[in-house]
Amino acid sequence: MIRVPSRIALPLLVTAVLFAGTVPVQAGSLHWESDYGKAKAQAIEESKPILAMFTASWCGPCRKMKSSTLSDSTVERELAAHFVPLMVDVDRDRATSRKFGITAMPTIMVIDPSTERGETVRGFQSRSQFLSFLSRNKQDIQLASGTKQVPAKMEQTAASSLKAEKISAAELKSSGVEMLSTNCLVTVVKEGKLAEGKPEFAARVGDLAAQFSSRQLLDEFLAAPAKFWPELQGNCPVSFKDSGKTVRGEARWAVEYDDQLFFCHSREHALKFIENPSSYITEEVRVGLGATKEKVVR
């Protein structure tokens, strides 16, 4: 999440021989994972995005980038601190390459391990270009706190009126409730980290559900749901104010303003919200998002 004013808070040529398994790879002194599944698991555990470089042995710009940009000590420090580095050889790992629609090398992606979406850049990147790309796409799920007060008449989700209840994994599948977040809301608020929830530790508030990482965290949520549940039912206030569309926000772009939690849809929307939060949580926005019956866009 985001704390103001802190930093804010992704058909191929194939070879005739298929290589079984994957092996660790290096560019410079930094270890790069070569298995997407392992990189994803590590990224979720460490609350980091994946920095994936799709490459090939015959790709000249790839070789040049490995020997120059990726071997730079500053680049290595940034990657180690903020990302899980993944090097994918498109000839060895065609499944992952197809999964992300790779058609040119090098392709570099910052991938959110929860949504498997992210930002992409293609072609050789110099040191300065690559550092700029990394800086724009660091995943600080940050908790932003503002200074202005929200008028009392706009407060719709009071602790006394928000009712949460446990829901089983079977009910989660069959009841028709919509999943608001598979990331544990308690961990998001208390630690500013993305932690994957589990279906067996789920709760619902009205027609929306959320998963939590453990029974203890689920119980903590049930004891004080308003402390962790986002305002506007998790819809992005910036999307509604700017376009009139109801778009579901994401936990990775959560913003706290005067002890109220808001989900934004993107980094850009989170930045806009932080610049002037009171303009995006007007009575018009609250009433509009509370009254609209339109299908929510994800």
C-alpha cells in the first residue's frame, strides 16, 4: 500500500531439440531464476514483482544487454532489492513464452505474481533506460495516509454497520459471491505487503468475499472488519470520477486516507489520488459508486 508522501505506493521460433527442466542462469553476479513457477512462488512469498527477461541464445541485443546493462552494479542492486529476477529462454521454455505472448527478443516484463499482469518494454535497454523502467515499476504496495478530513456525512461504512461472516471454500465456489481480493487484507493494512490468501480462510461482506493467509488473520478481520475493508466496495474512486466507470481496484494499489482504505485500479490512479484525495472521495463519487448497478470492470 501507499503512505503519503512516501514512494508509490506484463508463435515463436523453436529449436529442434527440447530441453528438459531449467537451470539457474546469471547475468553479471546476480542470480536469475529460470523457472517461472519458482519465481512466482518466491515473488508471492517476498511480496515483490517478477522482473522477467525473455531471451534466446541467438539474440544479439540480448547478449549485449546481459554483458553491459544487466552486469552493472547499480542495476543488480535495484533488481535484488525490489524484484525477483527471471530469465526465460524462449527456445527452452515455450510454455511461459506463449503464456505472455512473447514475439520479439529481448522482451522485459515486470509481472505482478498475483494477477500475472504487468508492464512491458522491448528491445535493448541501456543502463539509464533500464533503471528508469525499474523505477517506474517497483511494486511498493504502500499505505498512503492523507491529512484532510472526510466530512462525516460522507462516511458510509461505519464499523457498527459493516457485517462480515466466515464462508467455507465450498460456499466460495457455489454461492456466487464475487472475490474482492485474494490478497490478505490484514497483511496489506498492517504490514504493507501482498500475501496470498487461502480459500479455507475466507470471509464475505455482502456479495463480496476476501481470502486471508491464516485462521488467525481471518479472525482478526472478523473482529474488526471496518479496519481492513476498503471503502466504495473496493471500486476505484479515480476511475469513477474521471470516466464515470465503475472499475474494481486492486490491493496492490491500496491507499489509506484518514483511516479509510481505498483501492485504486492502477499506479497512475493511485498517484492521482494521493495528489488530491479529497477531490476523489466527494459525495458524488460515494453516492455514484454506492448506487450504480452497472457491471464492475476489472
